[in-house]
Amino acid sequence: MLAWVYLLGAICLEVVGTVSLKFSNGFTDWRFAVLSLSLYGVSFWVLSLTLRTIPVSTAYAVWSGLGTAAVAVIGMMFFKEPMSVLKAVFLLMIIGGVVGLNAISGKH
């Protein structure tokens, strides 16, 4: 169970790192650039802790899938990025894939 908590933490760090990357303005604002790189580094380290227990295929798919979906939702909510029906469908497909991987990860 602790590995899943670590994985959730790694996802949150990656998401905040990506938002910081947006604020770095193409790495021209060194504060956000350093913050972004630091958060990515810690996120990878925490992700590596999950790999002691969770298979790499599942952990990486969950990490990247939920991170991608979270950043897309944040982009729409806070940065006024456009939302379309297709975008919503594809985000739901990512989340569905993550749920499916979790459902079968203990069975194979």
C-alpha cells in the first residue's frame, strides 16, 4: 500500500513540476526553471521507490497517464486551454487505461 502512496506523491510532484515549467517561460525565469527541474528529479526518485513493489510497466503507465490527465485538466481550468468533446473522450480513455492496468496488475 505504501508503494501506491509513493506513486501518488510522484505524480503530484511531476504535475507541479510541469506547471512550474509553464511558469518558467521557456526557462527564462530561472526560479521556476530550477523549481521544475528539482520537482522532476524528486518525482523520479519517489517513482523509483515504487518500483521496489509495483511492476515498472504498471507504475510508469499510472505515473505518466494520471500525470498527463491531471496536467490537461489543470490547463483547461487555470490556463483557459480549450476543451472539446474529443479531448474529454481521450482523457477518459487515459484514465480508463490506468484503471484497467490497476485492475489486472495483481492478476498477472
